[in-house]
Amino acid sequence: MRKIITVVVFSMLCMLSSVAFASLDDNKITIQQQYGDYRLLVDTDNQLWTKADWDAKGSKRAKAAAYHYSFSRNGLGVQMEVMYANAKPDAAVIAQRFTPDMPITIKEFKLYFPEVYTLTQAPKAKFFATYNALSRNFQEQESPVAMGVLVRTLSKGSYYPLIAFNIQDQGRLVKEIEYIDENTYIREFTIERASQTTVHDNMDTSKPNWQSIKNYF
């Protein structure tokens, strides 16, 4: 129930801060094709609906805030929360968070999330870590160090795609950037947009907050 309730919090944070998306062109149709139908929906009043109830009456009485999907990858259960731009069938994805039932290592990321892994292999992908908060959309306990992948190609002329990772060290917190390697665990991750100003202020200075690291994917 805690995770379901935090879907609305997650959605509001996305509206107030950076905006996320599943891939460069995802929308409600492509999400359904890739992940199946949503299982649960939370409306703007923080009320929970099953898909059947929402289709039957909920959509006439309330406004959707976030959709909850569940799927399995190679035996690993994954919970995914998505917020769309509007209620249209082809509405664009504006926020997305993945939470596997168990943490996975960086080197396993391609196995479980190949559709997101492609972003990490983009020609202008930049790999970094930071001691600063990277995303306000995590729901699990965070380490003092966060890891990110920034695709330094402007999306629709305004934002850079950013994947933010909440990382762990076999259930323990990661406290130093130097301890990140291919065996570091990913507890959850989001796909978000980073503004040009944010990227410049954190990456293009003499002492960047987003410190470059090796590609461990």
C-alpha cells in the first residue's frame, strides 16, 4: 500500500520539478504494447481503482494521476509507475519509475531492462555520480551517492534525457563514488528530463557536482 500511495506523491513531484519519459517517443499505446495493461490506477484524490472499476465508472467521476503496471523480466517482478500528459489513448509519457522486486547489479541491467539499456549506449551518453540529490522521485531509502546517465542530445529542443539510479552495495548504502562498479546494485531508477541549465550548472563547471565515472553497463 505504501508504494501505491507514493505514486501520487511521485506524480506531483514530477509536475513540480523535472519531467520523465519512458523512451524518446513512448506514449500510452507503446507502453501497453511493451508492458501490458495497467493493473491499478490512482486518481488525483489519492483513491485507488482497479482497471475494471476505472473503465466502468472511475473515468467518469475522477481524474487519473498515475498508472501502476506489474510485469516480469527473466523471473524478476517489476513495479512501474507512469504518468501521462492527458487521458487520450495516445497520451505521451511524462513520468516513469521502475522498481524491481529485488535489486539488480549494474552489469545485469541489460538483461532485465534492454529497452532502457539502449539509452545508456547512445553516442552522447555521459556516466556520472554525485553526492547531491539527483532525483526527488525515488521512493526507497537513498544512498549518499546517486548515479546517473545523461544523454547529451536535446530532446525536442529543450531537455536532455536523464536516467537517475538509486544504488546500493548489497543492501548497504553507497557512501563514496569510488566504490561504484559493475557489481553495484540498482534499487530503483527513473527516466527524467534534465534542463540545459541544470546540466550546465552540475556538469560544465571547474568542480562539477556530477562527476564523470566509467561506463559500468
